[in-house]
Amino acid sequence: MRYAEVIVNSPVAQRRTFSYAIPSGLTVSEGQAVLVPFGEKILQGIVMELSRYPAVEDTREIIGVIEPEPLLSPSYISLARWISEYYLSPLFSAVALMLPPGFERKAVTILGVAAGETSGLSLSGEQRRVLDLVGQGSVESRKLERALGKKKAQTVVSQMVRQGLLVRSYEMETVRVRPKKELYISLAGGGGENSKLAVKQAALVAFLRERATPVSWTEARKQTGCSKATADALLRKGLVAFQQVDVKREPISYDDIELSHPLKLTAAQQSAFDSIKSGLRQMVRGNTSPGVFLLHGVTGSGKTEVYLQALAEAVSLGKRGIVLVPEIALTPQTIERFASRFPHRVAVFHSKLSLGEQYDEWHRIKNGEFDVVIGSRSAVFTPQPDLGLIIIDEEYEWTYKQDTSPHYHARDVAVKLAESAGAAVVLGSATPDVGTFYKAHNGDYKLLTLQERVVPSEGAAMPRVEIVDMRDELKAGNRSIFSRSLAEAVNEAIADREQVILFLNRRGGATFVQCRRCGFVLRCRRCDVPLTHHISGDMLICHQCNYKIPVPQVCPNCSSRQMKFLGIGTQKVEQEAGYTFPRARKIRWDSDVTGSKSSHEDILRKFRSHEADILIGTQMVAKGLDIPSVTLVGVISADTSLNLPDFRAGERTFQILSQVAGRAGRGIAGGRVIIQTFSPEHYAIQAAARHDYAAFYEQEITYRRQLHNPPFTQLARLVYAHTNDSLCQREAARMKNLIIEEMDTRGTGGVSLIGPAPAYIPRLRGRYRWQLLLRGSELSAFLSPVPFPRGWTIDIDPVSLVQ
Ligand code: ADP
Ligand code: ZN
Ligand code: ZN
């Protein structure tokens, strides 16, 4: 007898596997998806390990395999174990990250008649009824339950199975994902020539006659401007027909993509590329792990070209790659750069694809149809065979950290995966995470540097950056949100027919509304945060839960009519820009821009083709835009992230300012950046203005060392949420004592605990939140045996303390 350690899809399982016997005749491998009995239920499970001895005496048997091929390779099995142990998440949740989209389904019980004669047997009325319902074939047990009632059906069926009258088997529920279909319209019959048609109807018929073959209805509607009612009228007359046609889901359209060829590398690019190349070659030759490279290069220094050539090298060695980019940078422009170098060999994978698209891509990736998978953090889990290279662009980005359990960081996952798969990792950024750079500095990662921009003309270098002290503006009597320098620079740029980006990392109009008389601030009913005023629609909106109310006429507290709108967001910038630069054409880009993916693309296309002079936006404008005619970038306020109570405030500010500044001067005309701030002497702002990562890093790492912050220590953030505030506080206090006891009994030194204290957002969606912050090393191992009841969230290595 052989046994399997199986992780099951049940909340009971947590971080444990269960032993099952493998029945003779069934072939089961590691990584295989199976069906197993679990209590009264039949559950999906994944085989994590095979063994000759079970972990417990009493084992039940595996019922069957769900798919003939194992779903997880050995490297992914060990990766899932690591995620569960390190991030303290249930093992099945970790495994689920790597399973095909739509995998999680319920098992359905099927009942069939056993062979043999039943007519002579004495059967009860209910048994007869069941046999009638089953008929000659088989039925789902659900059908019997509907007919007889759940309890009754189960008892009768169990009886009949024991008596050998029925046989039970199990199947998975049908997949929710179906082939994609589209509605097509075509002409039907021939007649109707002489019947009288309305103008619109006649136009549609004429259009279809011209096309001869069926046309997608979306296209027909677009071309003719006809409504569905018009088409339906023709359908009733028998003049047209509709049909559903299967279409292939293809996230990349290659229609407008031209093949691109490797560029001749600059000396700096060449030396970075050579290091990666020799790492890859050694890996293939000697099966040594090539380790992690940090490609540190200013924006526009040609990092992407290095990625492309490194990928080509991996492919030439018989390997494949995964490229992660921040969600926000996953634009058609980015995808195109990869797709044009590896035509028809690039898969796209991210959570914004429909389930069907994800399902198709996942299976095609597993079949080895692609050299490169490009996507957001979840793409690190796609089953890319022969994995040789993982590239993470802008590795410091927050979007690589998952904000639900398991709270994994895609960069750390990639490094783990590469270790067990024997692949190389390239982390790229202009402003690396301080922890990442520390590792490179210490020699754990190999540091590759691109110091200069690759520019189309000689002489154009990094843009000039000017810091404007907004306190001086106030002193000089300028109360506008635009300093005199910025206003002048915008006017000049517009006059020269150049383009401008205005950046503010906050959306909405006013960021809070306060009563002038009593000081009352309007807050969300469910979250303890001020409501933001949105100019379009004149609404107050909660940025945490999207709760919306119209602006009240009077103060809810004192009935005064004097409500003051304070703070600025991008909508306010747009409005003010309207007054200050009346002749410039403006366009706004932030996550309030409603509608589909395409409206975002529309905005970019408009700006790119110079249908607007000024682009106003949040961090979305800071990422990956490469528009040569942008010569001026104005930062309306550098202070939005600077004063947050988070030890990473300086790092965030430096990163975002460097990113935005990198949008200017990508063309021959050169560029200029103006940063407005009330803290002009702050080291993060000063260093960003000088494009000086080294200076920023020196200062930052000194502070981190002095204050015992990461990378010199590890953090874990534990948050308990409950609708009752005092109960919530008590539970946090109880957990604190439990953890202190744990430290005493285990004699753990070096772990310190802060709190309990209300979280930065003390109430969210109606639930109060209290937090404990742990500081120390090997916190996962320390916390592992501590029992956390429901309601606790454990975040190992949190990227933000202001959530
Ligand atoms: P990064 O990824 O570091 O921001 P990019 O790869 O976007 O930089 O490069 C900036 C610009 O320089 C792009 O337009 C790119 O096509 C161009 N470029 C990169 N490498 C070279 C090269 N070796 N020769 C000529 N142009 C290059
Ligand atoms: Zn009031
Ligand atoms: Zn809210």
C-alpha cells in the first residue's frame, strides 16, 4: 500500500496535510489534483507528497484523480509550503495561487443503477421512486434530493447503495469557464426587396449585403449606427439572422505590432547584459543557481532592452521567462514592446483578464506555447515550463504585495521559486527598494548599474529639477495652487507647443469638508476617515469603501451653512488649471476616470497624439509614460506622502518623485521638473531633485539602522477587526499577553511588541481595528504556534503601516 499526503480545500485544514491510502490500480503523483473523502464531504485536494507510511493509523482512500496530468511541479509544491509557513497562511490558499483559474469546484455525486434484475425484489415505495428517477442511466444526487427532500434522499440512497442496487460515483461540477461566444448577424433569405423598410433598417440591410459574410453585431452596430431594436424588427420580418460564434480569447492583438530587432547595446547595457548572460550559461551548463541580479538604472537608461536581450538569451538556451510589471504599468504599450520582440510567443496574465481569458492562457502556458509570460504579481505562479529567468520591473512597487491572505510579496516569492527551479532573477528599478539595495550592497545580489539615459540626441541628459518653497509663495501673496515659477513654465511650454504633466498623488476635489463654525469634519459612516469631495457629480466619497453622499446643505452638527472645502486632489487641480491656463487643452487621468480599460487607453492616445496640452493625474501618470514632447513636469505637492506616520514615508516620496521626474525630457527638447513643497530641505526631496539615489540611500539606511527598522529587523503587523470597539481592544490586549507569555516560555529574545493601538484607519467598513506590531527576526517561526482566532490578519513584512 502506498500513501499520499494531501492538502484539502477546507478551512479546517489550515497548514496541515492529511494521509490517504492510494487504492491499487490508481496512479497518483506529487502535484496531482485528486478527490478525497473528508468527513461527510467529498473535497478537492492536491497531493503534496507520496510516502510508504501514513502519518496516522486510520486512513481513507483517495477516490480518484481530477486531471490525468499533475498540476504542480515539485518546485511549485515546495514554493507553496514556503508561502504557507512564511506568511502563516492556510496551505490550500497557498496552493490555490498556482492552480488553474476556475479550478476550485465542488464534487457532484452521481448515482447509477447497478447491473442486475430489480423487478422481482421487494422494494419500498421510496426505493421504487428512486429507481424510476435514475432510470436506465444516471442522475446527480441533487435531482433526487429535490424530489424526495434532502434528508430522505440521502437515507434511501445510502440504503440502496449498501444493498447493491445503486452505484455511487463522483464528478467535478462543470467548469464555469466556457468558450467565448460573440453575436453575429447576417442576411437571411432573399426577399424583402420590395417590402417597405424604415431608413435605418434599409441601411443595415445594405451594409450586410455589401459584406456578404456574417458580421459581428458590435461591428455592424458601430458601422451603421443601428440599434438592436432595428435589427430585431428585421429579424421578425425574416430578413436577418443572428448566430453565436465561438471566438478565441487573445489578450494580445498582433494586427498593429511590427517585429522589432535587438538594438546595439551601449557599453553600460552590454556589461550588464554580459553578467546576466554568463549567469544563464553557467546555470545551463552546471546546474548552478545563477542568483539574483539588481539592475539599477535611471529611467530611460535602457533597462527594458536589457530585459529583452536577456530573455532572448534564455530562450536560445532552451529556457523560458516570466516578466512581472506593476499592475499600473501593464499597458498595451508595455506588452507591445515584448510582443514585438517575441511575436506570438508572449502570454499575458493578470487579474483583470476575464476568468475565461485566464483559463485559456494558463493552459496554453502549461503546454509550453510561450517563451515569455508577462503579467502582474499573480503571473509569478503561472506554470511556465523550463523556467530560466524571472524579471521584475520596478521591484519596489507596492502592487507586488498581495493585500489579502496569503500576504505574499511577488519579489520574495520569485527569489524563492528561482532558487528551487534553478533560475535567474533580474530585479530592475531606478529607485530600488532600500532593502533590495542593501542586499546588493552586501553582495547577496549582484549589482548592475546603468548610470545614464540612452538618448536620441547627444547632450540631452536627466531633466533639470527645481524645488519651489510654497511658504515663499504665500509670503509673496500668491494663494494659487500654482507657484509663480510653475505657472510661468506651463505658459512657456504651451506657447512652444510642448506638452506638460501635472502630478498630484491624490484624487478628487477637496480632500475633506469642514464646518467653519464648529470644526466638524464630514466622515464616512462606516470608516473612520474624512470624506473626499468629488467635483464631477458634486458628491462626497469615502476612498476606503466608496460610500457616497450628496454634499449636505448645512453642517450635520450645528446646522451652520458655512462648509469649507479643504485640501486638493486632481479634480481640483484640473479646475484650477482651467482658470490659470484657460487656453490650454486639459485631460485628467486617475482611477476616477470611469468606464472600461479602453477609456484609459483613449486618454493616453489623445495625449500622445497631442490632442491635449496638459495631462493631470495621480501616480498613474508617473509610470512608464514615454512621450518625447513632454518637456515639463509639475509636482503640485511633494508633501502628500511625506508626513505619513510610516518609516517608509521618505522612501516612498523619493521613489514617486523620481518616477514622475523621469517623465520629462524624453525627447530632443530636453526637460524640466518643478517640485512644489512646504518641506524643501527634506533629504528625500533634495536627493530626488538631484537624481541622486546614492545620497538618498546613504541617509535612509543610516536612519533605518538608528531606529531599528527594516532591513535591520523584521516586522509583522497583526490586526484584529470587529464591529464592537471594546471587544476588539480586549482581544488585542489578550493576544499581546499571549505573545508575551510565548516569549517568556520559549525564552525568545530580540522580539519586541508595540501596541495594542488603533490601526492607522481605526474603523473600516463598520469594523474597528486594533493592531500589534512585532519587531524582531524569524517572526514567522516565532508566530507559527500561536493560535489566532478568526478576525485576525497577519501581515509578515508589511509594505505599509498606514492602512
Ligand atoms: P528604461 O526601461 O530604463 O526606462 P527604456 O528601455 O525604456 O529605458 O529605454 C529608453 C529609450 O531608449 C527607449 O526608447 C529605447 O528604445 C531606447 N533604447 C534603449 N536601448 C537602446 C540602445 N542600445 N540603442 C538605442 N536606443 C535604445
Ligand atoms: Zn458645524
Ligand atoms: Zn467608508
